[in-house]
Amino acid sequence: MTAPFEAGERGIFLDSRGRRYLVRLEAGATFHYHRGALPHDLVIGSQEGVTVHTAAGEPIRCFRPRLFDFVLKMGRGAQIIYPKDLGPLLVYADVFPGAHVLEAGTGSGALTLALCRAAGPDGRVVSYEIRPEFSVVARENAETFFGKTPPWLELRVGDVREVAGSGETFDRALLDLPEPWETLSALGDVLHPGGILGAYLPTTGQTQALVLALNEGPFAQVETFEVLLRTWHVTERSVRPDHRMVAHTGFITVARKLAD
Ligand code: SAH
């Protein structure tokens, strides 16, 4: 049995149309939206999954946010990696509990949160961000999502290439920055043999430049794909794909580090 909602934590409120609102619960506060108003006190102390009603009788369902809900609603400096791409990145780059993971750039921290979850408290996530103001946003997002910054996460301000020569080594390296091929010689120094590099890039030109650089070595099993996710409308009367979908986010490339 999970604990009831407490003041200070985030809830996801779902209205009868399926719209989602991320709300910080505060005693005495009121949530206002276009269909009415709801006192937070109806939610605080209730079990997750509770249905509460606005004064006008509109039902609101309350849950704790999934990582998915949180990253779509959290504060942003840089553009995030969307949930549809986060899952495959974790699986194709094989981020396991206990993994030592290098990430760059941190950006708003959507991938950072997913990496922290996947690597877990026995792992380590070191994330570089060249712009200090983005690193601040990511730290706030991690604190909000986990309740405090996970002790196994280290956010560093600087160029990821500075990691070469630090003496540290990593099992995995996840890159979401515009010119990842420029970082490969630094990463080659810190990624274990057999380690996996995963990169996310928005355009074909960048993807080609990365793949050609990876093929120069010391990497093998270089694979590129994109993820097309189509949601469906399912009711008694009709079952069909939704009219809209996200047509393009980015391309994912994974590669394995060869031994010397
Ligand atoms: N994956 C992030 C978004 C990253 S956006 C998320 O899901 O929220 C790309 C980021 O890389 C930008 O914030 C940019 O400032 C940073 N960046 C670019 N080059 C870098 C480098 N060489 N080292 C570290 N960070 C870099």
C-alpha cells in the first residue's frame, strides 16, 4: 500500500477529457483550470488514484506523476528528449542497475532523470553541461522529481571533453549535443572496452557525420534508428489511430567500444 498524498509533493491531475496537469500540493491552496476549481486539501491525505470533484461536479483523477508525465511538464532550458525516445535509448544502450554512466549535455535533464532511475543507487551518473544556467534547471528538475538530488548523480558544468584525463572510466556514454563526433577521442579514453555509446541527434547530416566518425574506430556494431510512435483512439464505436502524431524528434545511434 503506497502512502497517501502529502503536502509538498507533486500530483498529476487528470480531467474528464484526459488533460493532464502537474500540480504541487499545498495545504489550503486551490487548483484552477478551465472547467473549475479544486481545493488541494481534497487530495492531500487521499490515496493515489482517488477521484475528487470540483464544486461544479467535474471529476479529477489524481496520481503521482510518472517520469513520462514529469518530463513533459517540467521546467525547460534546452529541448528535452521525449519519452518515446528515452525508453529505447535506455534499452539499446543497455543502461543497467549499477552502471557508471557519462552523459552530455545535461540540458533540462530529461535523459538524466531516466539514467538515474536505470543506473540506480549502486550506479553513478556524471552529466556535463556547458551552459551553467541549463545545469541549474536540470538540478531543480532532479530535486523535484526525486525529492532530493540522487547521491549517485553528479552534475558538472563544463565541456564533456574535460572528462578525458580525469582518470574516471564509464560503462556507458549517452550524448545529446550538436557535434558528438568532436567528443569521440575523449570518450574513447574513458569508455570501457565493450562499453556502449548512445547518441541522439535531430538531423540526418549530424547522424551521418557521427556514424562515419564511429566507423573510423574504435567502435563496432554501429546502429541507427528512429522511433515512430502512433497512439490509438479506442472506444466501443471506433478503433483507429489518433489523427495526430509526433512526426519527428530525432535519430538514435548506438555503438560498442572495441578493445585497444
Ligand atoms: N538530453 C537533454 C537535452 C540536451 S540539449 C534533455 O533531455 O533534457 C543539448 C545540450 O548540450 C545543451 O544544453 C548544450 O548547452 C549542451 N552542450 C553542447 N555541447 C556540449 C559539450 N561539448 N559539453 C557539454 N554540454 C554540451
